[in-house]
Amino acid sequence: MKYLDEFRNAELVDKLLSKIRKTVTRGWNIMEVCGGQTHGLVRHGILDMLPPQIRMIHGPGCPVCVTPAALIDMAIDLSLRPEVILCTYGDMLRVPGNTISMQQARAKGADIRILYSPLEAVQIAVNNPGKEVVFFAVGFETTAPANALSVLHAYKAGLSNYSILSAHVMVPPAIEAIMSDPETAINGFLAAGHVCTVMGLSEYEPLVKRWKVPIVVTGFEPVDLLEGIWMVVSQLEKGEYKLENQYRRVVEKDGNRKAIELVRDVFEHRSREWRGIGEIPLSGLFVRDKFRDYDALIKFDNLVKHAESQYDCRSGDVMKGKIKPPECPHFGTKCTPEFPLGAPMVSSEGACAAYFQYAQK
């Protein structure tokens, strides 16, 4: 398959591993920001192939994992209201809130529908004029354009029974927060290719200059990841720090201008709580006042607002790169995909799910 098989080519993988081994002379800590990259590293056994001097640290780039339990509680509260149809992506179904999950809410009679696109939710609103349809909009910059487009479609159609509960977060503020932590020992980053496909590269330049760390944008296949690691290590060994684009076949410098305009038209930046991490300034995308009629936070009264509870899940430490999933005492015992303590064990981009599925075999 074009743009897939050649990036899993064993000969290319061996050549890149050889280049990395010849280049590295000392220990380096490299964080792959995205959960999709983490799954690629674990699934293909790349972590075991790398020389011991290179330590890959798994970052907070799983939007489902960082969605605060308080927001999930709000979504569940809405879903249990008889007038509401709640729509969301499948990853969210088994993620626990402070009390129950959406799957458990479904068992209580909640009308929760799993969709591939928020535009499907707009159509559901058209087909069900007597119901309030709410799309629980979770994701990084990658899914923000489609969610923004759903708001614009509803706005232009004059729909009064559609809204979104925005849980969007952004990657650059997360990198800023990681580097601002005095305990951080990150030497370089692999940035997520799909995010940069939408937003371009400009938001990463200030981070490179401010923190003097290499950032390389990569794809998700073995050749992508290994070439990105080699590019980071090459910079570090030379004492350089630059923004580089390994994922050139997809990512362009300026990103997708139409998608960027959509996001900027509908959303504005505000500080947001990240589950297990805390509040990160200007890291959230919130619905602008112009579209307040399509903002579930404003539209619905008396939304449940539980404080974030303290529980046994160490997802925050996993997403900050302080521990690997198997270092959590509950990994694979008290916490499994069937009975998760936290989102990283059930999300398709969660680090714990990657280790449980691939690293134990």
C-alpha cells in the first residue's frame, strides 16, 4: 500500500537503526508527544531495538486520556437527561468519570451514540427536532476543524437543537508546560504529524528557540519514527536545536489554511484542566461568544460540576513521562482494558493500552 508498506520496510529500519547507533555517544531523553507515536514504538518493538543510550519518554498526546473527569461527568449528566441525545467518538465510552463511565450511563438508559464525524450529529439534530443533540468534542487540533464545521453547519441551517461540549486541547502549550516543569529532563521531542498537517509548523518555532530543544515532526510508521529519532539525536550530538519536518509527504509548513481559519472562526484559546496534569494556560479551545447558542456549557443549566477526585490511577505520571505504564502498581492487575482505572488503559492512543496490548506478548 502506497505510503504505508515502504515505511515498514525491514531493510530501511535496519539502516536507520545502524545510523542511530553510529551517531549516539551519550544518553538522551526523547519524548514522543503523541499517543499514536507511542503505539507505533511499542507495537513494532522499536523500544527494544534502540541503543540503550536513548530513552523514549511517552508524552501527554492522547486527548481522550487528558480529558478531565469533570468534563466527562458533565457529558454523562447531559446524556441522562431525557431530552438529550449525546454523541461522541468511540474512545470515550469506557473512560471513567468521577463516578461512572458513559458505558454505565448507557446501561441506565442514556441515549449515547458513537459516531465517526460530528457532521453525523448535525444530521441527527435535523432528524430529531424534538431532541437536544450534543456532540462531546474531544481531541487535539486534528479533530477541531470538523467540530468547528459542525457548528458552522448548524449555525447556517438555523438549527436550535445542536450544540457541542468542547474538550479540545492543544499540543504546543503542553510542550511549554512540560519544559517549564523543573523536574523535566527532556532533551528533544517528536511532534505529531497529524496535528501539524492541520496547523503547520509555526507554533513550534518559539518552543525550539525558548527551550533550546530539537523538535522533529514525524509520522507513525517504523521508518518515520526511527528517522525522526535519528534526526533528533543528530542535532543533540552536534549541540544544535532546530525544528525539522520528517513527515514531508504529508505536512506542509503552513498547514491547512482553510482548516486553521475554521478553527479560529469558531474557537478561542483559554486555559484548560488536563486530567492527571493540572491546568495548562491557553491550552483549550472554547466556543467563541458568536456561537454561544451552540456551546453546551452555556446552553444547559445546572450541569454537574464535580471536582477532580483523587484515585489510584497514575495516568498523570505516565503522561508526564515520569513512569512507564508497567511501573504503575495496578497495571495489568487492578487496571485492565475491561476494568480501567483511567483513560490511558482504554483509549486507542493511551500508553497503558499500548503496553497491555503489545508489550506483554
